[in-house]
Amino acid sequence: MKSWKNRSLIEARELSEPEIRAVLARAGELKKLWQGWRGSEFPHQSLRGKTVVNLFFEPSTRTRSSFELAADRLGAHVLNLSPEGSSISKGETLFDTAKNLEAMDPDLLVVRHASAGAPYQLSKIVRVPIINAGDGFHEHPSQALLDAFTIEEAKGGIKGLRILIVGDIAHSRVARSCIYTFRTLGAKVAVCGPPSLIPPSVESLGVTLDYHLHRAIRDADVVMMLRIQLERQARNTPGGTRANTQFPSLGEYSRFWGLNVETVKELKQGAIIMHPGPLNEGVEISQEVATGPYSVILNQVSNGVIVRMALMDLILGNGGRSA
Amino acid sequence: MKSWKNRSLIEARELSEPEIRAVLARAGELKKLWQGWRGSEFPHQSLRGKTVVNLFFEPSTRTRSSFELAADRLGAHVLNLSPEGSSISKGETLFDTAKNLEAMDPDLLVVRHASAGAPYQLSKIVRVPIINAGDGFHEHPSQALLDAFTIEEAKGGIKGLRILIVGDIAHSRVARSCIYTFRTLGAKVAVCGPPSLIPPSVESLGVTLDYHLHRAIRDADVVMMLRIQLERQARNTPGGTRANTQFPSLGEYSRFWGLNVETVKELKQGAIIMHPGPLNEGVEISQEVATGPYSVILNQVSNGVIVRMALMDLILGNGGRSA
Amino acid sequence: MKSWKNRSLIEARELSEPEIRAVLARAGELKKLWQGWRGSEFPHQSLRGKTVVNLFFEPSTRTRSSFELAADRLGAHVLNLSPEGSSISKGETLFDTAKNLEAMDPDLLVVRHASAGAPYQLSKIVRVPIINAGDGFHEHPSQALLDAFTIEEAKGGIKGLRILIVGDIAHSRVARSCIYTFRTLGAKVAVCGPPSLIPPSVESLGVTLDYHLHRAIRDADVVMMLRIQLERQARNTPGGTRANTQFPSLGEYSRFWGLNVETVKELKQGAIIMHPGPLNEGVEISQEVATGPYSVILNQVSNGVIVRMALMDLILGNGGRSA
């Protein structure tokens, strides 16, 4: 097991079970501390005097907020940067931006970028640790860690559970990171979605595959719905250009791969429903299901801040400054 | 009198006199403390460890800054969010955004929204206290509280004073909040403006009405000019479409309902002039008047931060942490 | 020598040698403290409880970040404001914005504006000290101070050095501020660039002039390349409108006034290369040169934060709160 100290987190794929366990354990401690805390300042100020840079080349209110709040709680300064399009080529901008930021001596870069691999490239250029906050269709590892934490919290463990991931598997960085993480922790992962949105090689990732949600859902202990990118779907609605024939219509998608009060009747007792957000209510999930008794969607949001605190604490904290 | 502790402030209409008095009294204490303070950190750090979210669906530099500085001074963290247009319907976005924010465990939401009632709806959905920082044509209660504070500071009290509000009464959330607040505190409120911009039922709010500024101004102890929304006026200028015939031309507006060096000659000795900002100089108020001896416009800005500190302190502070 | 206490910095032209020396000396102390510091919070919290406003009328990620990090390190709150275009005339907006900000009681305004003279005008209106962070083609004094600091650090001093500034001298606020600063400190400054981009009166600033980079570079101890504004150049590329005939084509510019591995062979042993960033790699400087052994470009970035800390510390700090 590699130490987390001053380490970048680029891919869930590279994480060993003990490394994931270290994050989940720290998150559990911090959650207990956070919930039990009364008074003025959160007692675990392990990032006091540190600077965390949120470097978001793609806009994101939720993930950016989650990292900002996590850093705030631990006492860090947060610098929010959203570089815009530039007249010079992307590669130069990224390199130049990264080297400049490094020269300003920050302690951590949280990077979101539309291009798969951008955070990895940055991590080769700068010595500052980097957390990948989502890169193209590649990975979003902190999302997978918070999902694993939420599953364990709700189900008492994750090993041996049957976890079903539903939707556009081919273009989902969340799906990729989750598959790696859940499998490393010993879960059985299945995927489900329209045939055109399942990559041909998906079974090589160690998952099983079913195109029929009504059938697949019966065995699941955990059902994770992915967000449909409406801007793609739009092309296939009446009046759209139908340029992209990979996607079924929204109605078809919702009918066959959406979760609604009818579908959830097939669920096992005690199964849970997850979604990385933001929701397209009425498309991949109905409002009744999203806010219903099976749903742990808001727990995911809440645990998102906690798990990111744990990550930052392991990477930057001195481990002994708790009051 | 309801306690301010963990309470939302959605409408000035709902405030009792003792509730308003509690805010004004705390603002007075905090202003004294702020002005007398020398040294490094403001001694009243009653929001240390708290997180205030500025959730501004409408852009606003001034109001957002005022809340941010107020929270900063008391030791809170501030998270600035400006959600943009989304492909999903507004109702869902608002609900979804609110539930997600709540899951991240903030202590206070400061909400501005273009739709009247949005902060109220949020306050029914989430348990986090909310301050309405302006919603459509409905209310802007913290503005009314800072205006009341400024009037009392300048005039030694507000009860029995004649307060004249001038301009587009029909579409002004500031006017509505001020009418409720000033009346609750015992002032006599009159409104003045073009007939097309005075709602027919305005007298049911307990105010008197005069269409002639030159006449109405003579009795006033306080004259509050409202901001004209230039984007509406523009439609009536030469070359505009004249689609909206509710509004007089800018020249006509300025001549009949604007405040200039000629108009202020009618003012009583000791009367004061207010404006919620930002000013359209030369339209509803001339620069000489805005910066002249009657004007307390900058006091309003300065007291804005103080009164918002008082509100946050009452809602979130523990009341006993002053150094 | 005027005291720095509560003082505005609008122009490098107005600075005496002892005044510049005071900044450089404080920067040297703070750099030593910063590099030697281990533990949680930077020990020199001389701006604790102070509010610094970044008032950027022009967008700037780098300079804004540099000031924000400098203020953060010393313990200040930072309020970021980026006023957008408004329907009222600029002069009114600027005045109104400034008076409003002043009423909110900040301790320092850092102002960037597209119009030369805007920070000066503000400094006449408000009592809050102002640092000019770049105004039109006029000045960018903190850039010149960090450049002087970087030169002294690299070369052991600046007096008597030959400093060559290359590029669009006519439209560069960096060039103007640097010429004043370097000359005041006793350096010999030369400028070089296309004849159309050298102001006719440049020699009245006390600099020498050479149109040939290959010749001028041989004597230089320091070569400072300026950034070419690509949006101007674009007009002269094939297909452009050629409306602006002041500028040579990019290819021509790069060939005659760009720095590449061939050009730097002419450099003296121990000479250094500077650039205020962001770089147009392949235009005014090649990547090999920018990242090569002569280059101190990243030192400029790193020292930028330090020198801005020194400025803020002199202007706002109490000078005795170091732990």
C-alpha cells in the first residue's frame, strides 16, 4: 500500500483495496467527528494554512462546492479558478497554467477537464498533488469513493453485494471509476443500458451485462442510475437532427431504462438506489423514486463532502492536529 | 415575538415590531463595536465555523458583497453560487439545488431569485434558515431593515415620521418591504409615481398616494427614490418599440418624478434622501442631490453590512462569544 | 521617502529609490519566512481581520490569483468583484462603484481597468488605499516591483545592469512601469521592437533604442520579452482585414523579434530571460527558451505573490505582529 501523503489521485483503477480502505476509514472518523461537533470551529483543522486550488476547466457547481466546503471545514484557503477559452492551443494553456500555478506554491490542485487524461498530464508536469475531479469520459475517482462509503454505510459492507449500474455506460466517467472501486472492494458489478451505450468490451472490466432493466434489477442490492446527457438526447427527439443515432429517444429511454414506481416494485427488500446527480427527473429516474424510501441520493451528496475531507486530510494533513 | 434563532427571513410583512426592534438593536451594538474596534480580528466572531451560502440565481454585485462581507466579519465561511440556466425545468432545478445544498450541511442560505416566492418555497423544502435577498417583485426584507436603521440613525427615530417612496411602486420589491417595515414601526408612508406604475390597490397597504412629487415632497421627513429599470424604459425612447406603454419616457419621468436641485428646494429642513442603489444618475436622481447634504445613500450601503451582520448574528450566533 | 502606510500605489513613475528598496527588502524577509516556514499557519498574519477587494474590470486569472494568494497568506479576507458592462456611462459606474465599496469599509482595493487613469481617479475619490493592478496602456507597478526583485535575486543586484525590453513597447503597461522602476534603481534600460511599435518619444524616458534584436541582445544582462496581443496581430494574418497596419505579421514578428534557441546563442554568459506571462509560445518566445536555463519566468510568478505580500504588508500591516 502506497502512502496517501502528498499523492495525486488520478484514477480509481490504480487504487488497491487497502488504499481505498484507508480513505473510507478516515471518512468514517471524520463523519463521526463532524456530526458530534458542537461549538465554533470544527476541531480537526488539519489543513490550516494550506491552499487548495479548484481548477475547473469545465463548469460544475456541485462538485466544486463539495471540494470547497471540504477544504473550508479543515481550515484551508480555497482559490477558485475557471480558465476560459484562450487563443493559444490547449496543450500550451494547460502546461502554462499548471506551471504558473505550481510557482504560486499551492498545496493541492483539484482539476476538472473535458479531456480524458488532462489531470494525469498535469500530474507529470507539476509536483503539487492533484485530485482528478472528472476528466472527459475517463474517471471521477472521488465520486466512486463517496459511493462506496455510502453503500457501506447503508448496507453495512460492500463485499459480495450485487451492484447494478444503469445507463450510458460508454460515456460515463462515474461508471468507470465505480466499476474499478466496487470490484476492488469485492462487490459483483453488473451493467445495464441500451445496447448502443454499452461498450463492446465492457465484460473485460469484470462486470456482467444485461440489457433488460426489469430482469437485472431483481438481483441487485444496489442500483446506481447514471445521468443522461440531455444535450445528446436532444438530437434524437422529433425535430432534432438525428445525427447521433447511438441514443434512443427520451421516451424510449425512460420506458426501458428509467426507474419509476413500477420498476422499483421488482427491487429486493433493503436494496438502495443511487444517482451521482444532477437528476433528470422523469428521464432516468422519477421524482417519487428519487425521494422515496430506497433512495440514498442525498446521503451521497452529504458523504461527498466527508469523503473529500478524508482525501484531503490523508494527502495534506499532518494526522495529529485534532483538538 | 418569535425568536430569531435558526429562523428564515422571507418577508418584511411577517415581522412584528419587537422582531424588527431586535434586529435594529443588535445592529446598533454591532455598529458601535465595529467602529470602536482596533487591532487584528473583529472581536465578535459569532459565526466562526459556520458556512453561509450566497445562492444568487440573479446576478448582484452589491447585495452579494454586502452579505459576503457581513459573514466574513463574523468569522463565517462564504460559498458563492450562481446557478445558471439549465435544460431542465426551473421547479426541478430549484428543488434539486436546495436539497443538494442542504445535504452539504450549510448553516444559512442567502437567496436571490427572479421569481417571487422562490425563497419561500425553498424554506418549506429545507431545514436550513434562509434570508430572502430579493425575489422578483415580491420582497427584499434586509433592504427594508437597513433602511429603517438608517432612518433612525439620521432622524433619531422613525415613529410618526412621514416617509415618501417615489418611483415604480408596482414593480419594486424594495417598496413593498419598506412599506411593511416602516408602517409596523409607526411611520406614515406615502407613495408617489406615474399613475401607470402605482398598483390600484396600493392604499390597502395603509399608505397615502400622490401623483405629484412637487406637492408630496413638502411634507416628507424622508424621501426614498426607487431605481428605474432602464431596460424597461428603453422601449419607450425614440427608436424603441413602445411595446410597453406603462412607462413614460425617461425625459418625462425625470422631469416629473426625478429628484434634482430644483425639487429638493421644496424639502423640509432636516429631511433626508435615500436610494437603494445602484443609481441612475440624471434619471430618478441627479448627481448633486445624490451626493448632497440631504443624502444618506452611502450610509445605507455602510449600514447594509452592519444590519446583515445583525441578522446573521441573531439567526446563527450563540449570543455569547464576544471577546 | 513617503511612508507606505495606508498609501495607494498607482504608478511606478512616482516611486523613489528608497520607496522601492523598502518593498524589495520586505519581500526578501517575507520570502525567507515563507520558505523556512513549517507547520500550520503562516506566522506573519499581519492582515488578519483586514478585507482586500479584488476589483477587476478586466478579466485576469493570473494577477487576480497572485493578489488573492498574497492576501490569504497574510490572513486577510478577499472579496472578488468583476463588474460587468452596465447600461449607464462608465464614469458614473466607476464613481458609484467606488463610493459604494468605500462605504462597505474595506481596507484595500486592488484595481484592474481597461482605461488608463481609472485607478488614479478612484484614488482621488475614495480614502481606501488602492493598488493599480494594470490600467490600459498606462502602468502595472506591482509587476515592475516583482521583476526588479527577481532580477536582484538572480543577478545579486540591479544597479548598472543592462536590461533589454523587447516587443510592443508602445502599448505595454508592463514596459512603462519597468522602465521607470529599473531606471530609478540605476539600471541601463534599452528597448527593442518593430519600429511601428516603439513610441517616437521613447528616448525621453531615458532608454536607448535598437530595432535589431540580434545586435541588442549581445550586451544585455537581462532580456525581458513582452507579450504580443494576438487579437491585434490577427488582423494582419492572411485573411484578416489588415485594418491595423501597425503590426507586422506573426511570422515576421517571430523571426525578427522573437527569442528562440538560435537567438539566445548571442546571450552573454549568466544573462537571464524574463516574460510577464502569459506566454505566446512560438511567437515572442519559443518553448525551449521559456523553459531553458536562462529563463527566470517561473521565478517571476513565484516572486509575484511574495512582492504583493510585501506591498500589502507595508500598506496595511502593523509591522509587529509576526509570531
